Amino acid sequence: MKKFPKTTSEIVKAMTLNEMEKALEQEKRTKMNLMMLIAAGSIILILTVGLVYISYTKTQINKEIDKLQVINVKLMEENNNLMEENKKLKEQFNHSVMSEPVSDIIYHHIQTGDNFAVLSKQYYGTEKYAAQIAKINGLSKTTRLHIGQVLQIPKQPDPSW
């Protein structure tokens, strides 16, 4: 019966130089294959994590798109309602402008220094209509006017004044 070596030194002694070179070459290939396997596994892991992240991000983006689409529909409805309301208001305005006679009244906004005599002189060239301007506005000629107050002044003085 053939005796097999048990220790490393016995193994090395039992191997020839050629056998040792082959064994070292095989060990190198095994280590290289193992390193390539680890590298490939790492790449696969990185790609998988990347794909999961992309998938998650895409899901979040789609949720935001859905929300924005709902908001867009609501805004379009509101816009349509406002356009209809605007159209009705334009029609009402055009109807009222056409049906109302042109006013013979000027609306004067009181400014610093205004009084009935000044207004009479400004609009009619004379102060003699001051009392009539006050009367038209339900005031007396001595009433103190306030800045921003609005008075009605006929474009032409009434001949009966």
C-alpha cells in the first residue's frame, strides 16, 4: 500500500517542480475567479440598488404628476367658470351702457382749496352758481367740503338758476 504525505513539507517533497507550478497556477486562477465573482456581485448589487432607487423616484414623480393633473383640472374648471362669468358681466355692461342715457353730470372729487364758489368759477366761469351746486348736492353754500368727497356738478348750469 502506498503511503500519502500528511504535512505540508511532506506534500512539497512529494511534488515535482512541474506539479508545483501547475498547483500555483491553479491557485492563481481560483483567486482570480473569486475576485471576479466578488466584483461582479458588487456591480450587480450597485445596479440593483440603483434600479430600486430609480423605481422609487419614478413612483414619487408619478404621484406628483397625478396631483398636478388633479389641480390642473380644477384650475381649468375655475377658468371656464370665470370666463363664463366675465362673458355675462360684459353682456350686462354692454346692455346697461346701451340702455342708459349719457349723463349730464360731472362727478368732481374735492381737492385742497375747493369750495362751492371755486367749483362754480371752474365749471361755469363765474361764482354765481355756488349756491345751486350746493343745493343739487343736498348741502348749504357754507358747508365745509372734505378732500376726497364727491360732488355732482351739472355740465351746464340750469337757466332757471
